Amino acid sequence: MLENLGNRFQDIMKKVRGHGKLSESNIKEALREVRMSLLEADVNYKVVKEFVAKIQEKAIGAEVLTGINPGQQFIKIVNDELVELLGGTNSRLTKSAKNPTVVMLAGLQGAGKTTFAGKLAKYLKKQGEKPYLIGADIYRPAAMKQLEVLAQQVGVDVYFELGSNDAVGICERGLEKAKEAGATYLIIDTAGRLHIDEKLMEELKEVKKVVRPQEILLVVDAMIGQDAVNLAQSFNNALSIDGVVLTKFDGDTRGGAALSVKSVVGKPIKFVGTGEKIDDLELFHPERLASRILGMGDVVSLVEKAQEAIGEEDAKSLEEKIRTQKFDLDDFLKQLQNIKKLGSLGNILKMIPGMGQIGDLAPAEKEMKKVEAIIQSMTREERKKPEILKASRKLRIAKGSGTEVADINKLLKQFEQMREMMKMFSTGKFPQLPGMGGR
Ligand code: GDP
């Protein structure tokens, strides 16, 4: 997501950082490049103009020019403005005092509304809420079935009326059912059309009147760029939306939509969809995205993802195993699989400061797969006691995993080194490293 813009910005910032002192002409040059990159990323030209003017105003001041670290200071100004542009702070979903809080979804066909309804239900369920779904997309019968499958997957109730063409009626009856079921959130998947038209807007207004939602979220495909902003504007005029969900943020989006929606429409982006799977949903955090764009990493998101993937129990048992020196190849395999749960290596590294532009990671991912295959071809006993692995066992494992004995030897050597490291950590006996003043 936003890869090109990120790369461009990181180059500009690298140049800025390289100047010991920032002169007015340095800043103007950097700003020219900032403007070009934003326009190329399909950001609305008015938004770009204002953005650059604000930075210029803040950056071209005696304070910055005589500052201790002018390059860093400039980057901070750009970062702060970027955060502001993206909406300032994270805007959470409303929660009404009376159950259920009604969330109505709107958007064009194919935007990812139904998928998002499922993702949101899962997200809310994880927060301890009791979500309930209504399928009111009467023009795309497959949508109701799709929602039913998603609801089953998440483990929540869903209401729809196959073959009905009365969206308002479905919502009325669904709302009653949701109340009876004691739902805390009601998510309504409404009909989408290929284009905005009067009939669609009228129907959405009718639904709005009946269900009186606390939150109307417009689901927009981020891949459509500038059009996303126009679309949000039209829906906002007709329905008065509360927030935007940008889907397909994992695709090759130039980012213009994310960077323009708040300024132009005045409504915050609340969630981003980052893939087709039910867990591919993120709360939209302006500060974190700005950091990612500027190559400062997003360590907070990474830690959160890691916590989710590894879980507290696993983390505790891992800690215990390292401490008591019982870490074996099975644990190693588990760790590899946990890393995979975080996403591709490329996506993980992008969240770490300075690692965003590290180059081709395919060889490293291939290596991880190989190691996984090798361990999976071992017996339980072999995983627990790798020292019993002699020539004949190694040959069997190599055959089983489609690798060479040399690969197995390499893995065993690395594992042994890792165990040595862990021993040092757990006993506190660190080797004397030059310049580190170890114990
Ligand atoms: P609807 O017509 O608005 O209900 O759209 P759907 O929910 O059926 O989604 C349309 C297509 O977009 C489906 O193939 C989804 O799998 C896909 N999709 C939805 N959200 C995302 C996302 O965040 N990323 C990606 N890559 N695909 C998505």
C-alpha cells in the first residue's frame, strides 16, 4: 500500500537528512519533490497545494535554519502535516448507549461492502461485542448468500429474505430480530449499484429513516483513486455519512484517496481493508500510516500483530522454554509459523524503521519454507533431540522434504547457534562484545 509514494518520500527525506544545514533553497527543492510525489500519487491538487504551503510556512523560519538537527526537524514537520492530512487521530466506531448500535454500510457494487460486513462482525466479536448482520442487498442475490457464509464463519446471526425486493422491510424485520437476540451491534449490508443513481440514493435514504443508524459508513474501493473522493462527496451530500472504509488497500493503490478524503469530504477514514480474508482489516491510524510513508516504520502495528499472532499463552510457554533451555525444533517450527501469520516478510519489514526498502525478500521466504519442510519431515523424537540425527536419518529427511543433506546440516548448525545464544540470555552470561561493555 502506498509503496510508490513511500519510496519517493523516503528518497526525499534521505536527501534532506544529508544536509548539515538546511537553506531556503534546499527546502524549496525538497518541497517541489514532495509536491510532485503527491500529485503522482493521485492526491487532489488543491489538497497538495495547501499541504505544501503549510510545510513551507513552518519550515522556512529562522528556527529551523539554525536548529541543531534541521533535517530531522523538517521530517518532523512533514510527518505532523501528513498525520493532520490523514485525519489527525484514529476515529473509532460509535457506540450508542442503547443496544444495538446500528451501523449502515453503503457503497457501489464490488466495493467490498459484503466482505467488510463480515470483517467488521469478526472485529467486533473479538472486542467482546455481539454483532448481528442484515443482508439487504436485494439486487445481488449472491450477496445475501455470501453474507450468510461469512456470518457462519464468524459465528454470528444473520437476517435476510432471499428473493425479496423490499430492502426497507428486510431492515425493519431484521432490526426486531437483532433486538430480540440481544445484539449490541447491527451491521446492515445495503444494495450497491454500478453507478450512483437516484433510485439507489432514495432507497438508502428510506433505509436510513427506518433503522436510524448511529453510524453510516461508506465503503470505497481505494483502487479507484480520485473517483473515491468524488464518490464520498456525493454519498455524503445525499446521506450525510459518518466515515469511510477504504478497501483493497493492499492493492497497488497510489494512495490519493487515503490522502484526500478527510480534507475534501471532511469525514474520517475509519477502517482499511487489506486483503480478501476475514482478518484483513485494520483500524485506520493516521500517525502510523504517516510513519510508514516516511519510512519511519510502524513498530506499534507490528507489535500488535505479533501479540495477536502469538497469543499470551504461547509467549509465556516460549519464555519458559528459553529460560529452562528446553527450546527444541518443534518450538522453532512454531516460531516460523507465527512469523508467517504476521504476513509476508516484505510487509513485516516495512513496519520496521529503515527497513522499508530492503530489496528482494523472495530468497529469504524460500529459505523459511525449506526449513519448515525439513522440520516437518522429522519425527517427534528427532525434533526434541536433534543430536540423534545421524547420516541415515538425515538422508530420509532430505528425501521427505525435497532438500539436500547439506541443507539439514546447515539448519542444525544454525539451531545449535541459536540455542547457545538463548543459553547466554537465560544465564545472563553475555560474551564480551567490543564496544558494548558487556558483563
Ligand atoms: P460488494 O459488492 O460491495 O458487496 O463487494 P464484495 O464484498 O463482494 O467484494 C468484491 C470483491 O472485492 C470480492 O472479490 C472481494 O473478495 C474483494 N475484496 C473486498 N475487500 C477487499 C480488500 O480489502 N482487499 C482485496 N484485495 N480484495 C477485497
